[in-house]
Amino acid sequence: MPPKDDADRFARIRDKQIAARDPMVKVRKLDHTVSVKHRRHRTAFSPVRMWLDIPKVWRGTMIGGLLGLVVMLIVPTFVPGDWGTLGGLAALGFLLLLGFSLGRYQDSRDEIKDLMKH
């Protein structure tokens, strides 16, 4: 190799070593992290975003529970006696289980999609 190529190679190696020891890299990374967290905390509270952040298992269970509660309150008006109450309780349990199952299915499907992307 000619001496000029060695000088260029040594200059590149020296530049890489200096860049690796640059103390400002850590400071810039910390500043970026702080600014991202600050920006995230400054966003307004949104009930919709809060609802969407809840796992679908729990969202499905809550929706199933609310529907079951409505059915449990309505069924005794149409079916007289204790059978109406028992039917309402059975509907509540069934809808809770159905909501949980559908939510778990949706969460599993999303996890599989995420795994297939990577």
C-alpha cells in the first residue's frame, strides 16, 4: 500500500475512535428521551385512547358483563318467578364468558400479526 492510503485509513480509524468516545452522544440521547417523555405527558387525556389501551380481553369482558346485566334486568319481566332470575344470571355468566373469549381471540390474533411482521 502506498503511504497515502495508510494515512487515510489511520485518519478514518482515529475519527471513529473519537466519535465513539464523544461524551455528547449520551447527553443527546438523554435529551431525546426526556423530550419524548415530556411530549407524551403534555398530550390531553382522552377516554377513547384510555379505552383503546385496555387489552381486548378486559374490554370484551366488560362489554359482555354490561350486556349480561341488561339481559339479567330484562329477562325477569318476561319470565315469571325464579326462572327469570336464573335465566338472567345464566345469560350474565354466558355473556361474560363470551366477551372474555372473543377478547382473548382478538388479542391472540393481534399478537400473531405482530410476530409475523418481524
